[in-house]
Amino acid sequence: MQAIEFKNVSFSYGDGESRKEVLKDFSLTIKKGSFVALLGRNGSGKSTCAKLINGLLVPTSGTVTVFGMDTKEKGNLFEIRKRAGMVFQNPDNQQIASIVEDDVAFGPENIGVPRKEIKERIDYALLVTGTEEFRHSEVARLSGGQKQRVAIAGAIALLPDILILDESTSMLDPKGRREVMDVIRTLNREKQITVIDITHYMDEAVEADEVCVMDNGVIVAQGAPNEVFAQRDLIRKSGLELPVSAKIAEMLKSAGLPLQGEILTKEELSEKLCELLRKN
């Protein structure tokens, strides 16, 4: 089943001489329950795609549908936003209430979740994002990383069918980023939540089901992570880097080490190195 479909979508900001076309005849289908990493340099159109899914923007031409609902139809927006939760790069952009617990509760309350279930969702969301200790704290007094965790908790509490992460781990340290992404992947696997992860962290992208690389408003590469990252010249031309383990493997191969196959993760690199040691 299709969760999201972009069909020949174009989108521009501004008018006249200031008009800037961001998406150009853009088409993309995302299946329900999939985990898709959307990559590209700044200005490539990634965040615009996210806002088009959520109905915050509407296409200049073409259509965007979410579970068959056209985002141009105002009557669909409540249901679309109920089913497609979004976490922005700047957590201040989605702070609603002054207290953490109230902020996380806002989404479920707004869509009419029963009060008992709201409490259960808050408890779960705070637990998995490591923000229980801030439950009664003022959001404004939290650090940037803590605010970002709270924003993610608010989206998780909605239990949406689609979760859009727009650079939403950018303020977290590597450990925090790993913990949050582990939660997101668990939700994807166990609850079949469709995840669109817009990120500059290639090590996040390698664990997605599918990677889409955007440049100048179009998709220039799409496929499984090993297929996309094998196109090294295209990756670099698109303003991206290889995952850390892939870069290390590339340097080792250049130095003469006979590493076979496409290596993207530290686990794959470790396994290949152990194989070489056993042979020697």
C-alpha cells in the first residue's frame, strides 16, 4: 500500500523575478511501513518535500497524496496531519506548552485520544526518548538537545502512521542520536510506522530500507543503501559524503588491503577485517 505519492510535483517560492523553483516535475512513491532516508545538499528540496507531505505547503503543480488524500483539499488536512507527524530541525518551531508533559500531551489531546491513553502515550514517549526527568520542567529552560528530544517525544506520542524527521537529530550528540534512532527503527519495525528521515548523517541513512538522493529539486539516485552509496562519484557530486566506515574501507583498499564487497557500516568493516586476519 502506498503511504505517500508525489506525482509530477513542482513547487516554487516567491513570484516574478524573485521566483525560485525548488521542485521540478518531482515524482516519488513511499510504501506504507518503509523507512526512507532523503538525502541532499542544503537547498536541494528535502525540507520542501516534508512540508508538502504534511500540507504545510501545496504544490505549484502536480499532486501529493497521503494514503490517497490530496493535500490540496483543505478538508483532508486534519486527517493528514493526524496521520503524518513531523519533527522539525529547530525544536522551538513546534513548542506549544510551557511544561514538557503538557507539550508532549498536546498532539494526542488535539486529535481526541482518551485521557487514560494520553497518559500512557506520554509515559511511553518520555521513556523512550530519555526525557522522563524533565516531565515537569519548563521547555524554555532545556538545552537545545533536550528540547529536540521533547519534540521527538511529542511526535511519538501521536503514534502517527507516518513520521517525518527533518534533521531532527542534528542537536543531539552521537550517543543521543543513536538512542533516538534506535527508538524510531523499533517503531518502524514493530508498529509499521512509515519513516522519512531527512538527514546529513550518512550513518543514519545506511540503515534505511531505501535511500533517495536529491539535487536541484529532482531525484538523482534511488535504491537500497548499498546500491546508492556504491555510486561514489554521484554521491560526492551531490554534495554528500560516504558513511564513515565506507570512507575508512575506501582508504584501506587504496592502501592495498584486499577488502571485498560494499562496506557501509562499522559491523561490516569489522567483519571484513576479521576475515582478513583469519586468512593470515
